[in-house]
Amino acid sequence: MKPEKPNVAHSLFQETHKHAGSENYEIVEIFDKKFEVKKIELDTHSKQAVIYGKTNPTDKEKFISNRVKTSILGDITGEGITNAEIEKDGSMHGFDFYSNWIIDGDTIKHRYIDPFSNEEINDPYAFKADEENPAKWLAKFKEVYDKASYVYESSWNYFLKIDKEWYFIKYNLDLVNDAFVKNYPPKQEQPPRMLELENLAPIWYHKSSKERDTSLIKMIDYKSTFYTEEKFGLVKRGYSAGWWYLEVYMPLGDTLRIKRYSDFEDPDLKLYQIPAAYGGRNDVLFIVQKPEKLFPEQVGGMYVIRPRDAQQPDRRYKSISYGDMLQGQPYILKSEETEEYKNWKMEQKG
């Protein structure tokens, strides 16, 4: 499949980290171009995104990682612990600690608690409980399990949450077997507090142009700057990398023209929006770019496209119909603007 014949000069496209935005929208950096962002999760209680980013330097001593919270508009509201995994309830777990940073902003690394002594545990995997009597172990385990709102097991250990505190219980091998684990399965609070956001970017070269959804972002052109061929038996396979020229369409009618260096199959660019059900706006779009060591031009980073005026409506048209969309940017045949948009424009005029 070939890209469409461009009707817009390449000079009008800018890389995301250099982009000046448009009349109604700005592009703001969350993680700079050195960072790779792996996952974006939404805290459905606080309506904030939780994002982890890291660099991949050749010199491992220069490795940097960061985890941030952002508002619906992409403003950074806090920085937290990086060396931990996030559970569905918002708790964070490291090797020998847990954290409630997502839940209440507390950045303290708390130690797990031994329910038999109620003392903190410095090293869970070297720890041995004083209680080894199977009957007493089982009684305490059932007590903690029944009270716990969240339970998971890992490496022959149980982790159990009561209120905001996490308890650690090592398997008693006289009792714990497959049947025991089946009788005491993991627990999770329902519905889960943390929601992983869905990538909205279309699958570029795996569908024909007629089947692609180009309502949000559209490939306008691709210009190769690198090409090589490899031979696999009697078959030659070519590999190309170069500049993608993309248009992003925003709700008030603005078109943001972005260029992106990547291989010819995929621009390695993901798009996210916070769902309206959790306070998200239709006019706020998060962009995540995957870096590539092989090509320094293929930069990483995370950015947010958002309204310059937070009071502007998140859409312009109540109804809209388009003309021929095959050549370049679609044009409007007929439209009806929302009352919110009309009122906002009147206020802008003073």
C-alpha cells in the first residue's frame, strides 16, 4: 500500500518535541524525547493518569526512570516511586516494601507486616515466621484472609491487604498445596481502581486505506532515508526507515501536522484519551513515541495535545458531513455548530 499523494509541503510538518501547536491547541511535554513510556494507567478514583517512563542509555549508570501523575489536561501533579509494580487497587509493590502513593500521595516505602508478631519484615524472602504449628498457622491465615480486601500470591508467599496495610505470610508447606490455593484464591476489589488506557492509534499497514479509520490521525506521506536488503534463501527482503508525515485532527477543526522518524511498517506512535466516563475530554490527546537505538532520529517521549483555553468546548460541531476524503485533508460540505461553541466564540470576541 502506498501513501496518498501529499498536497501539503513537508516543511509544514514538525516533530512533536518541536511543535508549536495550532490556534486552539498546544503540545506540552510530559516525558522528553529520551524516555520510553511503557504503560499509562488511570486512577479512576482521583481521575489522574499514572505513567512510568525510563531511558535506555548505553551506559547503564546513566539510567533514569520516573513515575508521574497527571491531571485530565496532562499537567504533572506528582512524582512517585519507580521500582514497584502497580496492583489493580492502586497499591504499589517492590521487593521488600509497598507504597500507597497512588492512593493517598504518601511516598514512604512501608514494610510488610508479619501477622503472627505484628512486626515489620525487612526481607520477606529471608523471613521465617515464629509460628510453625500448622493448626495455629491456619487459624491466623484464615483470620487475615477473611479480613483482607485484596490478596495475591507470588513465589510461594501470600500478600494480603487490610485497610491500607499489607501483610506477608509464607506458605506452610505442611498445609499449602494445589487444593489449598484453590480454596483460598486471589481477591480483588471490584471494580478495579486502576484502568489501563487503550491505544487508539490505527494499525497502519495491516489494513487497506479504505478500511483505515482516519478520523483521528492520518498518514499523509512517507519518505525513506534508509534502505537495506537481506537475502533469506532465494527470497530478498527489503527494510526501509524514514519520515512519516501525519495529520492529527482536533475537535474544533484544527489540523496538527506532525512528522515522525520510524520504519516503513509502523510509526511507533500510540494515542490515548481518558474516557469521558472518568472525566476525560474529547479535545485532550496523549501521544507516546517509542525510541529506537538503531536510529537516533526515532525519538521517544510523551506529549499531550490540549486546548490553549481550558474553558473552550471540547467539540465544535453538533453535526457534520464531509466531501471527498481521498485527496489530502477532508473538507466540510455541511455542518451545524454546538451552542457551547457559538457562545465561547462570542466571548472570545469580547
